[in-house]
Amino acid sequence: MSELAVMILCGRSPRHLYVANRLCRAAKPVAIVHETGGQWTRGKLLQLARPASLWRKGWRWLRDRKRYAGGREGRFFFGAEPPRLERPDLVTEVPHINDARVAALADRLQPDVIAVFGTSLIRSPLLGKGRLGMVNLHGGLSPEYRGADCTFWALYNREPDKIGCTLHFIDEGIDTGRLIAHVRPPVAPGDDELDLFWRAVRESADVYAELLDRFDRGEALGASQPGKGRLYQVKDRGWWQERRLAARTRQGTAVRESLPLRVRWFAPAATDAGSKVVSQRAVERA
């Protein structure tokens, strides 16, 4: 178990609770911040009023109600037990992750690491908090698959070998920070999008926990991303793309091969100036 103090920022779905629990067992948690998403702004209301946006959001809502029906995600991560946090005493809820209270909490608790999974894009003044850095678990392999629905797009692009998650340091961009690890889950014929995405998250929770041990030992990690790759947005995934992948899944052609678990750690390159910061901070703690 790591001796690092960890502040966790995450959503409230079963997958987020599972990862938060794994991190709590791996280190010394000081706070868990849930982003509830209940904050409405004038900009959001104006965007929702557009017919195309309203139709797209309504269609996604109906689709997800069907896909997640019956507590499928909860059973995947928690089995017969109800999804729950092991440390509810540490929870703070905010409507948006960039709420001023979150930065103030980080300033007060002074965590060694801020671990992020399933929140909105982090902005200043929260950006840059955490003595050893702020790390995100992204549900795609950056830089080729950045943004939203990356498991879907890897399947759609006929690249099941590129399904996985990325641990990376957070910077101002969307999934563009220095790479720490790629986690590719086991893949088998007949797997669907949610099976693969959730499996990638479950495997990544253990890698996330291992990362805290590596940080605690003073190991320098983090390599610059080799290019911009591609950013997928929520609006890119439409009804037509859904139908095409669904047809391939029914036919058994979406995933045709079996692949094992694959984990790649990224050591800093000699020319990567950012890596010096991680190494120096680790030495300072020792």
C-alpha cells in the first residue's frame, strides 16, 4: 500500500465507484469529489433549444436507458452487491468539477496526487494541483483515440486491438497530457462495446493502483504524446454509425480475434522536459 495522500475526482456511476474504491485501498485517500452534473447555464439551455441538439440528446438518452437497463453495469463491477463507495465519509458533491470549492479543498488538503476519472474537462485554478501531479483515466488509447466513445470508434474502425484506456497527466487539452500507461483489456469474439469498455476500466483500476506505488518509490513516468491523433466528440456518433456497428456485432464480425491483457508503461524520454518535474518532485518527497 502506498503512503501517498490521494484526492479522487470522479463521477457516480458504478465504474467510477469501483475505481475510487480500488484507489482508496491502494493509498491514503483524503477526499472523494463527485461531479453531479446538475448545474444549468444559459449556454447549455440555448444549446439544448436547438432542434438537432435536442433530438440527439433525446436519442442518446433513450439508447442508454435500454443499454444500461437492469443494472448491467453495477453487476459487472460489483456482482450481486449494490454499487457503493467504501469511504462515503470522504465524499463532497459539486455540480461541476471546476467549482471553486474543489480547488479550495485541494489547497487545504495538499494531496500528493489528484486522481481523476469521469469528470468534465478540468480548468484553472484546479488544473495543476497535487504535489506529484494530476492524473486522468481516459477510456481510449491516446493520442489515436481521444475524447468520447473511444471503444465504439475503435470497433467501428475495425481496430479492436486499439481498445483500451490511458493513464496520463492532465494538461489544458482534451486527453493530451503526458502518457503514463496504456491498458488494453482481454478481447474475445462476441464481445460488445460495453463488455470491452468496462473490462478496460476494471483492468485499468489495478494499473492505477500500481501507479501510486510507482510514484511512492520515486519512479519517473510520463512521455510526450507522439502527435495529436484524433479527437472524437459526442456529436460524431450518430444513428447511422450505431446501425452499422450493431449489424457487424450481430453478424459476429465486430471482433474476430482473441487478445490478452496488455499493459505498456511510458518512461520519460531524455528530451522530455516535463518528465524532470515528476522525477524532481519524487526526490523531494524522499
